[in-house]
Amino acid sequence: YKGSKGGEMKTCDIKIQDPADEKKAVGYRMDTKTGEIKGPIPVEISVSGNAEAFRLSDSVYPANGIDFAAIQSNIDAIKPQLDAKYSVYQVSGIRMDSNLRTGKPQFLVHIDGKLKANDVKKSEMLTLSADGKKVLGNSLK
């Protein structure tokens, strides 16, 4: 994306349900310089609301159900809006999270940039369905 640092991956983390214990999660981190993947790393789980009723299995989504090309296509589709508003910008993060209202998984695409109008930093958010195919929210609109 635009700018000298646009598109540069700084971190790559994934957190999954621990195959050895369905009540726990573990994480893996890729060293972006070497490509080496480190893990498993224990993940501390905290919840808002009724912690006693929380089940990790209700919050996981199978990776084979994600269309990664669709995520990229949805990001590419907002490039004209980003180009019009920002002098430089980059996707600073993509994470899967649960929608607090529905409990359904969704992707949050974080975009950081500098406004053309006054060179002030600003962030945008693109929210996508769990399969990556449908735009659920776009802070640019």
C-alpha cells in the first residue's frame, strides 16, 4: 500500500484452541525477519461478562472456512477511498474477534494513515464476516 512502509508485516501471531486441552488456547508467532515460527506459547484467556459460562469452543472458527483471497479483495476494494483520504496508509493488523453483540466471529482489518488534509494520523477499521467474504462495517463510510 502507499508509503515507504506500506504493507510491511511487523508481527504475525495466531492463537488457536490447544489440541491437548479444549479449555485452553496456545499461540504461535512468526519471526518476520527469518520466517521461523515459535510456539506453542500459552495464552491467558480473559472474558467480559459471565466468565463461568465461557466455553472456548464457542469462540473458535475453523481456518478452512476462511477465504483469505476474499479478505485481500475486500481490502483492495477500499483502496480508492483510502487513496482519496490519505497521503500514506498501511494495513497495520488483521485479527479475528467475536462480535460483542452477536457473539459471532468476525475479522477486523486495522488501517493506519496520515490524512491528506492536515498530515494528522488517523485509523480506520474494516469489519468482515468470519469467512472474509462480506463487509460488515467500514469506518470510511
